[in-house]
Amino acid sequence: MTEQEDQLRRVAALEEELAQMRHAVVSHAVVDQAIGVVLVYGGLPPEEGWEILRDISQRTNTKLREVAEHLVRWPQYGWLPPEIRHELDAALGRRRPPSPEFRTAAV
């Protein structure tokens, strides 16, 4: 292999790594926003948002990023897939009953 081929391979590997990092940053931002939706909807303290999101993902067998995307779009479109909505409410019920004013305002 020539030096030029080796450099091209390294550049391609770095471009792939950069693309993966960009995707991770976007995914992380969506997950953070979804945690915020869960916190407001459930009237929860911040430390419980991640666990709720993870529970929903595991119980629906849906990638966490996909669950997050649905939750972030929910306030705009007013709709969640039924299985995600069911697991969100169930997960919140397992934590503690949310206060009624949060539930009414978030729906």
C-alpha cells in the first residue's frame, strides 16, 4: 500500500468517525429534550426523567432515540403511539401519582 492510499484510508476513517459523532450529538439533544417533556408531563424531579425514558424504551422494545423523537414531537402534534403513551403513563404510575395540574396542562 502506498503512503497516499494509507492517507486516504485515514481520511475516510476520520470522516466516518466525525459523522458518527455528529449523529450522537443530535441524538443526545433529542434525548435531553424528551427527558424534559417527561419531567413536565409527569411533574417529576430531573433525576427521574432518564429512568422513565429508559423504561419506556425497554418495555416497548423501541430504540431509546425513537421513543425520544416521539416524545419531542408529541406537544406539537398532540399524538403519541399508543404503546408509548401507555408505557409513559404506566411508568409514571409506578413512580408516584403525578399532580393533576401537570397532567392537564401537558395534554
